Amino acid sequence: MEIVLSLLSGLFLLFGSFLCLSGGVGILRFPDFYTRMHAAGVTDTLAAAMILIGLMLQNPEMLVIIKLMMILLMTLFISPAASHALGQAAVLNNLLPLVDLNMNHLAKNTTAGDESSKS
Amino acid sequence: MFAVVMLAGIYGLVSASFFVAMDAVDVAFTEASVGAGISTLLMLTTVAMTGRTEHMASHKPLLALFVVTVTGGLLIYGTFDMPYFGSADAPIHNHVAPRYIYDSMKEIGVPNMVTSVLASYRGFDTFGEVTVIFTAGIGVLALLSVVQRPKSDAVIEAINDSMHEKHLILRVVIKTMIPFILLYAFYVQFHGDYGPGGGFQAGVIFAAGIIMYALLFGLSAARQVITQPVVQLLSAVGVLIYGSVGLVSMLNGGTFLDYSVLSADPIAGQHLGILLIELGVGLTVASVMIIIFFSFSARSEYQQAKKGESL
């Protein structure tokens, strides 16, 4: 039982750290505000939740587990609200998302005549 | 200036994390809540009032640069005599620190050594800090207060309804969260004896909860909950409690802020004294933060209203 708990907690912690890392890489490399905010939101919510669950599985004392569970509950409430606040502030200030309007790649499924006329 | 404020906030957060790495959790707590939280918020409010870029100076400040370089060089020269970072025979580890570490539990009986040093061994310093915070609040009031006629209930309802659709999700989540945030502030306040915590952090967290309410529901609605006379009174009452504890100690035969004479058993006296002064600190810090934020936003609203009139 101990081994299973240790392994599970290790897996959760590893996954959480990977999400933190990928969130960081995403913030630096994504092209647009909204995609970057998605990366930050993943770090805030999911990575924090995974790390907290990993810590919960590792701890023998009940009081610590309950405290960690309360922190997890608060995180799940507050972090998505924070990401939503950011996104809404951007939309309300007229920052439009980057949308690729070049529809040429969708033309491959149409007839050959259309494709040759677009090239 | 917006970027500079953000960098200052990031610096505060990184400082909090290296304080945690150095095992100084109390300091990290305070730094995270004050430096990365409230401080960034107040600076952003100021930037919203003043503008995002500064006027470039018309002359090159060469004299100022020279003075700063010389002073910085002298300061760095002064650190050459200091002992190496973390060396075991530094004076700081040899005179007072062992006394605090070994005798704190016997003399004061509080598990958290940081609180016992802050509140009892160095009570005078903490009294000075609380007075400084109170003075900052008075300064902001003196410079920035705008006399506001409290808006009628109907006007507040109208503002509320107009903003309701736009911020629905945030309002629902915040309404659920505020009781827990305020409860957490009280937990931190009274748990400072046993874990990281104490008056400063608790006051800041309490103020942050109220500020969040004010941000989402409007300043007028928040002022109905936390009226200006009450919050001004509370900030003074906090400092008064702190000073009174010192005076009562003197009346009981000890020196100023000597908590051992506050009750029959010295340890119980110390506990009582620490509880009361932390209460005073928490009250003053929370009220002053709220005063500062309300003054800034009232000023900003006043400016915007004047701009609207002059258009």
C-alpha cells in the first residue's frame, strides 16, 4: 500500500512539474495573448492541482491532508476565475485573437478547377 | 511605468520564493502578501491615475548620476568588512540569536520563535512599525482625500445592475470566496503564535478581501460596508491598543511593553500581551490599507468625473 501511494504521488508530482514547465515554455513561445493566457491558466490551475494531489498522497497526517484539500478547493475556484478575468479584460479592451483568415488549405477538398484558380 | 510596476511585483514574488528557500516562512508570507500583492495593486492604481509613461527629463542628470555612483561605491566599500554570508562566527550568530533560540520557549512559551522575537523581545521595533504604517495612512488621507457625498441607494443599485452582466462570473466566484478569505485572515492573525502568521500578514489579507469587493462591486457599495469614519477610527484604535498594553505594563510595575507583569503567571502575561499587540497590529494594517486604496480610487474617480465634465 505504501509503495502504491508513493508511486502514485510521484506520478502526480512529475506530471504537475511537466505541466509547469510546459506552461512556462508556452508563455514564452505562443504567438498570441489568448494562447499565452491559456498556458498560464494551465500552470495556475492544473499544475497546481496535480502537485497538491501528489503532496496529499504522500502525507500520513489527516490534518495536513485536509489543509491541502482546502487549498486545492480554493485553487480550483480562484485560478480559473483569474484566467477568465484576464481574458475578459482583453476582450473588453478590444484585443482580438489572432485568427488565420487564409483559407487556402481548406480548398484541397474541393474540385481541381477551384484549386488551380486559387494558386 | 506599467512594465516597471510589473517588474517590481515579479521581484517581490521571487524574493518571497527565495525566502522560502532560506526557511524564513514568516518573512516570505509577508513579502508575498505585501510586496507581490497589495503593493503592486496600489502602484497600478497610481499608474492608472498618472499615466503609463513618464515625461523625459529635458536635461541629462549627470550630477545626480555622479552622486549616486559615489554613494553606491562607498556602500559597497563598507561591506568589505562584513563577515561572509552564513559564516558561523559572525557576530549576529553569537550574541543575541542564541539567547532567543534557547530561551524563547522558557521565557515566553510561544512555539513560533519569529512571533516571540517580533512581539516580545523586539516589541519597541514593532511599535515603531505600526506607527509608521499609521502615519502613512494619515499622510495619504491628508494628501489625497476627496470629500464625497455618499451616493444614494438607488444610484448604487443602478451601477450594480449595469455592471452585472459584464462581470457575472467574477462576481459569483468572488461572492463565494470573500467569506473564506476574511476567515483565512482571522486564522492567520490568531495562529501567528504556532505557525507563520501574525498581525501584518493578517491585516493585508483582510484588506485584500475588502479591496476585491470594492474592485468588483464599485467603490460606493464598498463604502457602504466599510464607512470612512469607522475605518479611520479602527486604524487609530490599533495603535492605541498597542500603546495601551505598554502603559498597562508600566502601571503594573514593569517597564514599557514588559508583558510578564500583565498577569499573575509571567508566561500567561506574555501570551496575553502578544495576543493584544498582534490584534492592534492587524487592525491598523487592515484599516490603513483600506484607507489608502479607497483614497486612491476616490481620487481616480474624481479625476475621471472632472475629465468627463470638461469634455
